[in-house]
Amino acid sequence: MSEATDYVVQVSRYRLAPTGAQAEGLLEQCSHARFVWNLALEQWSMWRPGRRLSAPGLVVQMRQLTEARRQHDWLRAGSRTVQQQAFRDFDQAVKAFFTGARRRPTWRKAGRREGFRVVGSQAGRVERLSRKWAKVLVPKVGWIRFRLSRTLPAARSYRITRDAASRWHIAFAARPEPILAPGNGRVVGVDRGVAVSAALSTGQLLVCPALRPAERKRLRRLQRRLARACPGSNRRIRTKAAIARLKARETDRRKDWVEQVSTDLARRFDVIRVEDLDIRSMTRSAGGTTVAPGKNVRQKAGLNRAILANGWGRLVERLEQKAVGRVQKVAAAYTSQTCSRCGARDRKARESQATFRCRACGYIANADVNAAINIAAGRAVTARGAERVLPAMKREPQLSTSSP
């Protein structure tokens, strides 16, 4: 998401249930927000260092929007609140880009990342209908029902989105209360992997749910059908929609798993230690350039998909939001090659993906659990190979978790 508030506060998302006419009105609002966003991006992209005139600011863009609404009936038929908020969202995205908090703003395309945001007094027009249903007043669209799948937060803004599976959602931005530490002094290490999504220093192995074998088989069949379909045909549209529904199901399962695991860890442990990984660099394409083509591109692409499918980044992000100030990042160097019992480092000790056998003391354990114990102990290795212990917590009490 591009709005600055999206990475400052947590969003509580609910499923919208618009009628056919209301869905068309929401799509119209999405097109207005997309048009305004792309217009602001075009103006900002035209500026280059050394030019005397800078890109128009937010105040100037608001005046330009007023003039554009006078000239174009299509734009005037939409909500001024939604269109102005798109300009504000872009301004916040640019500021976040220059501070290093977010990537450079990109173009919005029809059918991808469809959505708009409502802020202010209009965002508070929400009424509860029953124990399971509520309704929200969307500008220029009317009252739309949504399913109450969780407690409704007190929020001053919301964002309506449409995913690739044509499902509508409403997300209320609210600052959640962090989960309090249990006060038991327990420390846990989390080793993230591909075969095992998260291995805990307690010996617990957690696997992120994915598509079932029958669903994967259907996905491959649909992808082959999509490759044979003619561009622009109804068959291609239907096939893309079916693929999107399967992918959305996989994403929903991954997000639900992350929420359950992060909440459980935040409630059970005082300190949570994870590897300090640069996931953005780890999942970068190995394609290279025409002059210097990459090697093992297909294998690297498969590894990238596996890393993203296990929700590495989202798990740590939700842990930091729920266990505020209790998540510590440990250098990942040699944690999988170091024996958690005697401290000997041997790259041949990891015999396979799941087996760790120390040749110095004979200790045998699950390789991922052994790495998680090293992470829990705060072991980090310097460039010269010497171990150092993080000063925040002592590691001696954690040696009792070494047994898998």
C-alpha cells in the first residue's frame, strides 16, 4: 500500500458485500483515484535535478483538481473527497520515499491494486446492523454492508479495495493495543526456512499452509489453459479469474497463519529473537542483464517464490507490531553451522536439510531447531569467526531448550 498511514497503524479488514450497482459505483471511484494518482505521478516524474521549476505541490494540485472537475463531467461525477485524498496519499508516499520508509511510487493500473481511501468525518459513518453485519456510507455510492468478522475499531479513515479475485474489502486504520509481555522471562529463537516455515528454539516446527495437492494440480491446469488462450478472449478472462481465486485462497491462508503464530509467540515469550535478513535482496531476480546474464535463473526464481510463500517478512512485521520492543534481530551468519551445545562451528555438521550432527561433541538435533537455539542465545558471528553475545539478555538460561 502506498499510504503513509498503512505502515504506521494496523488495519482491520472486513469483507464488503456490495450489490451489482454498488460494485459499479465503487469501480468508478477506484478509476477516479487511479487517474488522480497517475496524474500526480506524471507531474512528479517530469521534474529533474537542475530544472528551475519544481513539481507542483499539494496546494497547487488541489486547485488543478478543481479546474479539472469543472471541465470534465466524468471527474465531476465522482467524490471530491476521494480524489483529494488520492493527492494527499501520493504526497505522503513521496515523503516516505525520500525518508527511505517506502519504495518509489509507481503507476497504478486498472485491475491491479484497485482502491481508494476516505478520511475525516465521512469515515465515521458506520452503523452496526446485527452481531454479524454492519454498514458503511461510501461517498457517491451509498450504504454498503460488510461482514463483522472481528471487533469494529474506532478509526478515522478506511480504505476500500478490490483484489484480483474480484472481492471487495474495507480496511479501517486504527492504532492497536500491543500484546502485553507474559513476564515469565522466557526467550525464544525463530529460524525461518523454506521446508519448515518457522522453527522455534523450543523444538516446535511450524509450516505455513499452502495450496492442497488437488488445488496445485488445478492451478497448473489453469496456467496451461491460460497460455493457450487468445489475448482479449472471454476464455482468457475466465481463466485469469479462476487463477486469481486460487492465489487469493493461498494468500488468505498464509496471512491467517502469520496472525495466529505471531499472536501465540507474543503471548508466550517475553523476548523473541529472529534472524536479521534482508528479504528484499534475497528475493531479487538473478536474471542479470543482456551483457552479464545471470546463472541458475530458474532455480533462483523457485527459491524466491518459496521464500515469499512462507511469509518471512510478514511474520517479523506482525511480531514487531504485536510485541512492541520485545523483538530482537540477530545476525544470521553461521547460526546453522554452529553447534548449540558446544559452540563448535563446522559447515559439514549439517548433513541434510533436517539433520545436524556435531563432529566435535556428537550432538544430534534437527538442523532448524539447532539454528533457532543459537538465535535464542543471541549468538552472532563476527567476520573473523569469533562469537559475540548480544548484551540485552543472558544466554545461559536458554540452554535448557537445546533438546528438540
